[in-house]
Amino acid sequence: MLTYISVKNFAIIENIEVEFMPGMTSLTGETGAGKSLLIDAIGLLLGDRATSNIVRTGSKKAEVEGIFKYKTPKITSLLEKLGIEVIDNELIIKRQITHNNNNIIRINNNIVSLKDLKEITSKLADIHTQLDTHRLINPLTYLDIIDGFKSTKTEELISEYKICLKDYKLHLKELKHLQNSNDNLLERLDLMRFQVQELESYNLDIKEEQELIQEVEKMENFDKIYQSLNQTKEMIESINAIDTIYDAAKNLEEISTLNEKYQNILSRFNSSYFELDDAFQELKDEIASLDFNPSLLFQHQERLNTLDSLKRKYHKDISQLINYLDQIKKDINDIDNFDEVIINKTEVVKKAYFDTLDSALLLTQLRKDTCLYIEKELLSILSDLELDKTDFKVEFLNELDDNYQNSSIFLENGIDEVEFLLTTNVGEPLKSLSKSASGGEMSRIMLGFKNLLTKSLGLSLIIFDEIDSGVSGYVAFQVAKKMVEISKSTQVICITHIPQVASISDNHLKISKSVIDNRTKANIKVLKGSDRIKEIAEMISGDKITDASIESAKELLKK
């Protein structure tokens, strides 16, 4: 659950601090007062992307800090992987947003990435927005809703499916390339055979060119190299440098046992002696091996010229020429053994196709099992929400195909397309939810989904932004009771304009705005006693509070 939040310089919010209680908390206030801004601030703590335009005008940065308590051990496991220490299952999440997008995210004072934050908070909380309810109108979002119920297992199966699909598409592409390119390869066969003969005659080696360049440079600079090496040798020999270092080391041996510092100096002298002696021997060997061979220089230059001509002819460097040779040899082999190659590649494609299909069907079965749970539990919840005559089904629209070259059945996340079917009247056939449900029904159905999702994921917090839109009267009260029921196990925060919802909540916060020094500022207040009665009365009757609305507010609070 969210226990505390601090929001600074966030749009019209200058500085707000709120302590949240367990149970259900209602957020009320006039439109535009900043209720959704507070939810947006919580959304940032849960991993929403930040934009610089949310920084309050005149401020350098916006800051949001929240303290959460969680109950699922999965979060602890994720935090341990990131090396983040946790005490008493408490998360302190901080976000800083600046105009230049120099944004910082911290969890328990450890800087983390947005990806890591979202992975952790996906198991902590869920925010329902009005856009979520609108998702029920779009069948393309239905799989996302279903997959959310068993997200860990689903993600695992999707990952395995994608590996199979990538492998299948690669082999299918190679098969189609063989089928389509054989005629063209036949036309090029004589040319390819000539090119193989030519390229093989040069015995190309990927290291040869660089080695030749180095040898030619060495020979072309023979005099300079010999003079430099020989002068270096003579300089060392003229001052007897190596023997002098050796004698100096021997001299230090007499006092090395008296002090650790002298021992260290002796050790460094010994190391210098052996290193210099070794380098000097290598220097003399190099001088002895130096040999200027005009004939060999000419051979190397001729070979480099030949390689340059070959590169110009094929428009490829040596590495590319070697790869090209391998490819055309393979192409020739494919032509010579075309029928066998096609048969073998076809078998590979078939196996990859059915491996991918099997992987997709495992995902389909998991989704179907999830849908059986959703159908059963959702109808029970909808009955509580005055939709007791409702029937709801999830229809899978899969069309399987044994054609191993038909890749179109494989979608990004499996082979499934689904439709939500609904009827709210006895005797009426099931119809597409997106076309048959009213706005109020959509809100209640989404509340049902969120209820189930919260249980399935073991979330510690769920936030509703006007999920009660489109309902009123007795139905609104039933919606409110369902949110209270959820709040028994999961903290609920809801934005509402409905008095039945506000009155039944355990806690009540009002957000308002004021203008001070020509600047708009959002304010928040905990409502209790007469303040709460007044707010609910205002929600009932509008700006003008009447005695009747006061009495109605009191009656609602008694319930």
C-alpha cells in the first residue's frame, strides 16, 4: 500500500504531502482541481514516463517521493537481484524530473532504470484510468487483459514462442530463397565456377595483407631501422648500463635485510636489471636478423598489387572476398544437389513450423484456462454489480493451418485473436462486448476485471480514476460496495464524482485549487465530520448546498 507521498513543483501542485491510510480512500473535488494530477504523480512512482512539461513554471525540477508497503515476495526477489536492501517490506521511491530531461529514479536511495522500476511496481500496484475502460471497446487489447492474470508464466511462454518463430522464419526465408533463386543461379553457374577457380588460385588469407604491408614498410625503412637499433645498442654498451645496474643491485643486498624499504628498492633494481637485460638481448637478436632483400621486397610489393587489383575487380576487401568465395561455393553445391537441398531444407522448415505451432498452442491453452477462470469469476462479480442477467464468454478466433509455408498464422505474441462476447438480457444471444455494452456496463465490467486481476497478482494497491463513470443511484452504491470489498485485502484509492462512492470509503480527501499572487495552486485536505458531510452534500446538489442534501449526505455516511 501507499503510505505517504510528497509532490513538489508538479504542474499546479506546488508542494503537497499526503499520508494514506489502509482501506478505501476517495479523492473528490471539482473538475480541474488536480485530482488526476495526484494520480499522475503516483503513476510516475509506478513507472510512467516523465515529460519535462510537467515541471511547474518557474521551477528547475519536479520531485515526487512515495513510501510503499508490499506483500508479495516477488518484489523482494527483484530487489535482491538489483542489490537493493529492504527493511520491513518498505519501498521508498523518488523521481526527479527537470526541463532538460536530466531525470533520476531512486528506490531505497539506489539509482535504478525506468525498466527496473516498472518491473518491480507491476507487482505492487495498478492504476485504472478511463482509457482502460475504453480498452474494452477495442478487441486488440483483449489479449493484454487476459495475459495480465498470469503475467509471469505468459511472458515465459511468449519468450519461448518468439525464439521458435524467429528460427522458423529464418529457415522459411532460406527455403523461399532457394526456390526463387535456382533459375538465376543456373544462369550464373559458369561465372561462379570461374570465380571460384580464380579466387582459390590466390590462396587468400585474412591476415596476409596486413602482414605484407608491415614487411614492406620494414624493408623500405631498412636504413632508418638499422641505424636506430644499432645506435641504441652502442649507447647501452658504451656506459655498460646493464652491468652497472647489476652491480648496484649487488651493493644494495648488503643492507636489504636491515629495513623493508631497502628490500623494496633492491627488488625494483633486480626487476629493472632482468627487464633491461631481456630487452637488450631482443634488440641484438633483431639487429642480427635484419636483412634487406630487394628480391623479397619486390615479391611482397607485387603480391600487394595483385591483391589490390583483385579487390578493385570484385569491389570487396579481402575479408569480403573470402566470404564471397564460401558463398558461391555453397551456391554451386546447392545447384549441383538442388533436389536434395530442397528436400532437406523443407524438412527443416516443417519441423520449425510445428515446433512454433506447438509453442503457440501451449500459450493458447494457458489463455483458455485463464479465460475459464475469468468467465466464472467475472459473472459472480457482475451479479453483485446489478448485472445478474449477464452472460459473458471469451471466443478464440484461431484458424489453424497445416501449410508449413504459411507464416501468417503466427502473430507477434502467439496465434490467438479473441473476442469478448456479452449479453445482459435473458434470451438474447451473445454479441461483441465492444458493440453491445453501455458506458455504465463497461465501467462495471472493467471493475470486475480489475477485481480479479488484483487477486491474481497479489497487488498491494489499486487506483481507480472515475471507474464509476456512467452509473448512479443504487447501481453506484453497488459499485462502491465492490470497491470496499476489494479494499479489505488491497488498498484502494479512487477519484469519484459520485456521492455513494465517496460516502462509503474509509478515508476522504478533497483536492481544490486557489489563486495566490496570480498563480494557481492545488491544495489537499483530509475530510472528517462536518467537512465531509458538506462535501458529499455538495456532490449531491451541486454548488448550492440545501438542508435536504445535508440530510442525504448524513444518511449516506450512516450506510
